[in-house]
Amino acid sequence: MNLREHIERKLREALAPAHLEVHDESHMHAVPAGAQSHFKVVVVSEAFQGLPLIQQHRRINELLAEELAGPIHALALHTYTPEQWAARGSAPASPPCQGGSKAG
């Protein structure tokens, strides 16, 4: 199981999301091929109902504490309740890497 699949499994088990996207965006950054270090996560869950955004993000950070202490260098979080997701329909696109480029 790769790291993206591992993250998906943990979030599905803990949050029972109505919608979940886990994107390995490492290829967009100045890291070695296969690094699995930069991820974008979109989670839509009833578990976020009534929680401020900071608490939603803390919940995910707690669930992925081991991964954040090791292989994950960056984690972009986009969390929504089902109602928020229905109104929005998508998460924002990731910005270009500010830490350098692979282009020579």
C-alpha cells in the first residue's frame, strides 16, 4: 500500500467521509521522484458539523500525526461539511510550488 492509499484508509475509517480525495502532489515540487511528501486532501464529512475550520484541520493532523512526523512534508487540507460541499462543489486548485522548481 502506498502512502496515498494509507492516508485514504485512515481518513475513511475515522471520518466516514461522504467525499474524499487524496492527491499526491509531490511531482509539483522540487523533490526526488517517488518522494510521496506533498499531499492535498479534500474531506467532506458529517464529523465536521459544528466544528470551526481550525478544529477540522486539527482532527486530520491528529489522525495523520505519525505520517506528518515522517514522510509527509506538506499537507494541504480542504475540509467541508456535506452542506458546504454541496454549495461549493470543488476544492481550490493547488498553487505552484514556491520552494523551487525541477526545471533547469
